[in-house]
Amino acid sequence: MTIDRAVLMFAGIMVLISLALGLFVSPYWFLLTAFVGANMMQASVTGFCPAARLFKALGFKPGVAFE
């Protein structure tokens, strides 16, 4: 799995988890959904993504978007 795919998978999982927590635990968990979305927008503009750096350190193969 490449870094790009791992970042997309991680973001998707975080969105789904935060939606479930927002529905069943507390609406404040929707702030996590907003944070994930804002981070994805920021990464598309700047090319910097903390999750990509983590996956690179873990030994994932470079992709096209994050190297």
C-alpha cells in the first residue's frame, strides 16, 4: 500500500468513526469530522500532511501525492 492510499484510508476511517460517535455519543464529535476535512483541504493546497509523514516513517511506499 502506498502512502497516498494509506492517507485516504485513514481519513475515511476517521470520518466514519467521528460520524458514528457524533450520532451515538455526543454532537461534539462532529468537530473531528470538520478537522479531518480541513486537514485534507490544507494538504491539497500545501502538500503537507502529518499522516503522510507518519506513514512514511512506518515504511510505506511513496505515492504520487505524498513522497
